[in-house]
Amino acid sequence: MDTTTTRDPEQVAANDEADLAAPASPQSAEEKFREFLEIRGEKLTTPRRVLVRHVFSSHKHFDADELVADLRLTESNVSRSTVYRTLRLLVDSGLLREFRLANRTVYEHDFGYPSHDHMHCTQCDAIVEFRNEEIRRIRDQVAAEHGFRAESHRFVVEGVCSECSRKSSRQRRRLDLV
């Protein structure tokens, strides 16, 4: 079950900055992936096509096991090994980005979705996307001070979300009454 949450692109905009664009359509991601595979002398097989369409039909963070479970619910005939191999190809092609959260590898759209950062709740595993130009400005300033040209960055704030904080607070109050 997917325990991550992703805010709608309009909710992600911080301080009236530019909204995050809508994710790439499954068709455009599929075409880019087909081109990538052709360059490598490989084909876009039916299981790979099903997987790409599924992944790009919505914008959410997922791990390989969640994807396998989701694909089984749709009764598609995509094997676990095909999922793992295709995820690696999607990352290599630049369509997906992977990052580590706690003890798992999480994937998200990289193609057709602007740069953004994350907050990760260490209690419920929720992921919230946000965009902040001040972070990018500081990144570029620090890079320039070191003679470095930044191409991207990864910033994940680990902590406890407001919902988990409220639950924890309610539980403490109940214990105080005992």
C-alpha cells in the first residue's frame, strides 16, 4: 500500500512562486522511453509499455514493491524482475529519479516535472513535495564560492508531519489523565 502523499502541483508552490507543472503525459514518457531503448538496441515490450503507462498515469512516489502490487491489482502480466529491470532503465533514461528514504528506494518522475524538494515523515512515511527558490539560490551561491557549477541537488527534510504530531500529542494527553 502506498503510504506516501504527494501534494497537487498547485499546493506545492511556495510563497506564490511558479507552480509546479503537470507531470508528463504517459504517451510522451512512453515515446521518450522508446527512443532511449532504440538507441540501446532494445525494444519497448508490452510489459514495459504497461509499466511506463502505469507509472506516468499519476504523480506519486513509490517503491518497487508498491509498483509490483499496483500492477498485480490491474491484472497486468508484468513480472517482478521486469519491474526492477525497467525501473533501472527508466532511471538511466532520465524519466525517473530514485532516492533513498529510510530503508527503501523511492522513485518519482524526473521527466516533465520541475526540480523540487521533499519533506519525509519518519513516523507515517508520508512524502510532501515543496519548491523554494531561496534554497536554489543558496545552492548556486555556495557552488559558485567553490568554483562548482550545480546541475541539481537533493534536499529531504526528515521529521514528523503535523498529523503524526497531533496523534502523538493526543496520546500523551490521555496518558496524563491516568
